Amino acid sequence: MKTVKVTIERGIKGDYSAFISSNNCEFGCIGEGKTAKETEEDFLAGVEDIKRVYAAEGKTFPDLKFVFQYDVASFLNYYSYAFSLAGLQRITGINQRQLSHYVTGVRRPSKQTTQKIENSMKEFASEIAELNLV
């Protein structure tokens, strides 16, 4: 199975787009939406359309695994059901106001800040993965 990276990013007008960002795929596909989740679903619906075209042409659709990667605004939007800005501030050390600027697109985080958010979230995920409730 081949892994294909798909990037989801927030546009300047507040909408989202998804596109294949790795060069190891034999076709192109995009998705669009008002939320990161809607955009991912639209992308996957596009893949299903491509599968139908392959079948109609008698071709075998490649064995692919799509891995979604997000810009900071899309990540914050996608997981807004689980993380408040206050909670993200506690996890990342970045103040709520700054995080809000990233969500709304007023500002884009630097590479260093993006890495800090990613590392903080991975550390948090590791802590949760080690959780044992009694």
C-alpha cells in the first residue's frame, strides 16, 4: 500500500482546500469546504469518483492510504470540538489571543511556532496514550 500525503489548508477567505501534496500518486484530486472536516470528506468523495472512473475504464485503482496533514488554522478548526483555545494555551504555552489569530487567518504562525504547536500536541498525545484509569 502506498501512502499519499494530502494537505488541508485554510484559504484567505476562510474556506478550506485539500490537495495531494506528495508526488507519488498517478492522479490528482482536490477537496473544498467551509470546515477542515468538510474538506476532508469532499476530498474522499472525489477519490470515490475517481475509483468509479477507473472501474468504468477497466483499470485497477491503486492500493493507496491517504494521510492528511494540516496547516495550523486547519488543525485548530478540525479539532475545535475537542480543544478550546484555553486548553490549547495550557498545552502549547501560546496565548489564546495568538491562537485565535491563527484560527481566523489574521496571522500565520512562524515555522518555529508551528513546530512548537506540533511538538506540544504530540507530547500531549503521548501522555494520553499512557493513561491508565482505575
